[in-house]
Amino acid sequence: MVGRARTSVAGSAIDVNAALGKVGLPAPIAELAGHEWDAIVVGGGHNGLTAAAYLARAGRSVLVLERRDHLGGACTLEQPFPEPGYLVSPCAYVVGMLDELVVNELDLRRHGYEVLLTDPNAWCPFPDGTSFAQFPDDDRTVAHMRENGFSEQDIRGAFAYEETFGRARSLLREGSLGDTWKRPSPTRAEIEELLGDEELISIVFEESIADTIDRYVDDQRLKDALFGQGVIGAYAGPRDPGTASVHLMHSQGEVEGRASEWGYVVGGMGRVSFAIAEAAREAGATLATGVPVARILPGEGVELESGDRLRAAIVVSNADPKRNLDMLQPDAVPSEYRERLEGWKVRSSVVKLNAALTRLPTFTAAADLDPLRTMISIQHGLDAAQEGYEACERGEPAIGFCELYCQTAYDGSVAPPGRHMMSAFCHYAPYELAEGDWEGRRAQIGGMILDSIAAYAPDVHECVEHMQVLGPPDIEAGIGLTGGQIFQGEAMPDQMWDRRLTWRTPIEDFYMCGAATHPAGSVIALNGRNAAMAVLEDAEEAVPAARSGAA
């Protein structure tokens, strides 16, 4: 990758945003195969596009190959309903971890990225008609808690709880080790020394979200309101060890310079990927969709399902570890690394619901607050959620927690005039059902989710015009994530930090940039940036080595 001129491929300068990521082929496959690329990126998800953008900005010739007909991976836009005016992000709903470094370096705002911050940040109704809300303005949070009968001790406890996670975030992202998300992960010993606090160490590596909450508040309503952030995307219940770290992971981002807050991307979450794709294309990367890769040949390139071979010195893969293992030749993978990838945990208990609404539902506990402008926690108690996880382990769906998002309360561009969108991130639904299958029980499970919501918004069934229900097998088949695991691997302590996969692999000329790598899943984009930096650093190191050999 040293000193090679940028490869030029003829093709229309298609507007990725206008095309909803459907960029097609920039040139016939035979023409793409006629070039020798510096790097081929397998998979056009947001991390793959990020890696491509940085490599292209460094003057490398880069080709992105995406098997589906559109870019974005799990962070994309689709039109699953009869009316074309609905723009649905099937799996990613809000932004809060997309790193500002990537936003600024790739100039994503110029490429269409715009965020509307949620206010309140979160809201949770209770069966007795009261609720808990978190606002960006602490005074409003305090006032709301007092209005809903929380004690002064629990109000202080709730703030102390969030401050504890904020302290951990500051040390891990801004402490003496620098930003630990922008470098290879420190070891556990280094993290323990950095934190210097037994409680923070336990939160990072050991304890359940239920145990953490118990230290700070007594009111059961608060315990029920807060546990959900410890199970988002996790194959675990709130009383299971390690779930506190899940909340910590989601607390370490920032949006528009504000830590641990979230917002809606104007036009839908897919605009994140499309903005990155525009930045990559502007830098000179070549993007191709509808091109499935069958084999990865490190040092040579890739072989497509069509049998065509495309040549590249480096392959960077955005695919999950299991899919990478399937695409790599057995003799190319060292046995110890193969065992690690084979043992990589990709279990999922997540079911996604996307609903087209004739109107927004009415939440009976809302009072003067507009809950549809926040992220809504639907729960029926911490213990019920734990029971839901245990039912999931037996192969039974049980909706113990949902987080709802109504983007049209802020941004009407994702639905036809007079219509609305509601999405739900739900637990628990197993990949394999003990009775029946997803095809036969999809509508029933979707009904279970709506019933759970109806406990707080009785008219929700009447509002739904169309509904998309995606269980783990659907996410696997549609997005390409093995097991339907949205983070490309469970984000519990045994697969985080220095136990997360690294961008550099023991396979020469093969790198990984997906969510299975450090720092983790969600829409962060640092995984892609970090992988590109590793490629460029290794190339620089190869230059003096090559010169020394020539001498």
C-alpha cells in the first residue's frame, strides 16, 4: 500500500442520500476486477464505510463491496410498508455514541448529518399513574420527581447513580490513559489502576444493574425505571452479573458535545451511514452494492459468489466474526484464533418492532409531559424482566422490557403527511422458539409487544396501520448479523475491553472493523476509524522494513 496511485473507476456520482444507499455498481464487475486495489472493504455498514473513508482520505484506492442492494448495514433506511413515504431504520433508532471526532474529521454535517436532541431524555410510566422523567435540565428532573412522590433521599440517590456512571465515563474517555476508545484496549489491570475505585471496577467487570441500582435508591418505581439500560442488547436479565457494564457502555458516548444524551437523526438513522458514504465517495472510495463476497483471500483480495476475483493487497471486513470465519480459507486461520471466533458469543434476545401509525398513542400517565418526544421505557417491574429472560432461556418469548421511539414527534420526514412512526427495541425473544417458529408466531409476538405497551397507552392497537416485527432470525437473514446479535457479539464483560476482538488479526493483510471489535457495538464509527488507522500504521512500519531489506 505504499506509493500506489489512486485507482479510478468510471461511474456516476450518485447521491447516496437521494438513492437511500442504493448505489448499485459503479462499473461492470469485469472492470472492477481489472484493477488492483490497495484495500477492499467487505460490507457497507457504517463501520466499513468509515474505514473506507479514512483509507481513501489517506490516498489509498478503496473498493467497498456490500452484498445487499443498499448501504448501511443495521444503520440504514428501508421502505417495508405499502406507502413509500415511510422511511424505516429497521434496527438503529437514535444516535448518542457516534463519535464527534469522526463527525468532524469526515465533515458529516456537510454531507447531511443533522441531529435533534431528545428532551426529556427518558420517561418511564408506572401502573399507579405516576412516572419518572429525566430532562437535560436537572431542575426539571427534580421538579418532576417531587411531583410524582419520590422522596428527597431517592432524588439524591438517582442523581448520585448517574454521576457514578459519569465518573467512570470521564476516567475511561478522558483519564490518564487518554481516550480508551481510540486506542487498543487497556488490560483489566490497567483499567483497575485507572479507575482506582472498587465500585467502578465492579461496575465495569462484575456486577448486575440491579445490584448497582439497589445501592442508590429504595423506591421500587425507580429500580423498575432504571434497569432497562442494563439489558439493552444483552442476553441477560437485570439481576445477572455484568449487566451494569451494559449501561456503562451506553453512557460513554456524546452527541452535539453533550455526554450520555441521545437524539434523532433528521431523515432517519440511515442518514448517518449515507453521510459517511458520501464522505468516502468524495475522498475517492468506490462503493458497490449487490455484490456478495464468497471468499476472503488475504494478500490477494476476494472472490465473489459469481466466481469473479477482485485483487487487493489488504482486506478489511465489516462482517461479523462468524461470517468472516466462513469466508476465510481454513488453512489461513491460525488454530487458536479459529477457536476464539468459533467460541465468540452471538446470542440475542432482541426483537424489533417498527409500526406505521395513523396517529400517536395516548399515554395515561403523561399528565402535562409530552412523552412522545422522549425515549419511553415500557416495563412491568424488574423482577418481571428477570422472569422474561429466564423464559427466553427456555425458548419462550416474554416481553419484559421495551424502549419506544417516536421520531415523527420531532421529524415528520420519515412518514407520509398525517402519519407517524413508532419503533420499539424489546426483550425477550429467543432465536429458537420452543414451540413453533418465527414465521408462524411473528404476529403473535408483535401482539405481545403491543399488549405490553397498551398497559400504559390503551389505544396503541387502534393506532397501528402496518407493523414490521424482526426477531433474531430475521435480523440475521436481513442484515447479515449472525444470531441476530446487533452488536456482532454480546457486550458483556467477558467480551469487552481487552476481551473484545481487535482490528488487527493474526492473519496477515486481514483486518476487522465491525462492532465485534473494540470499543463495541452501537453506532460509534470509531471501530472503522481505528481499523483504518491500524492499516495505515502497519503500512508505514512496512516502508522502513522494505527499505532495510533492499539495502
